[in-house]
Amino acid sequence: MPLIQTQDKSAAIQLPANYEKPINAVAPEQVNAALKKYIDYTKRAIIKAGDFEKAARFFVGSGSKN
């Protein structure tokens, strides 16, 4: 079974072997329409937590701009 986990491997989710088929069946336009319908971005909250110095060291040289 595929495995999704956090960067530090502290949490993992087991997914069924066929989870990709229904995901791939959805067009990007359908996803965007659902987001616009159900998500109000004016009411969002961004929460950052953790060791930001460690995270910065992780991204150095990875090509990421985060």
C-alpha cells in the first residue's frame, strides 16, 4: 500500500492500493470549481509551528524557495 507521511516521518497514513484512480479521474477544472464553491479564502488562517531553523537547513540546496 502507498504511504503518505510528514516530513519528519512522525505521522503516516496508509492508503488503499487503488486510491489514485478516482483522484486522477478528476479534472483540474473540477477541483478548482469545488474549491471556489466550498472554500472562502477570506476566512482562512495560516498557522506556522515548528523548528524554523531546522526547516531552513532542510530546504537549503533543495531548489525550493520556501
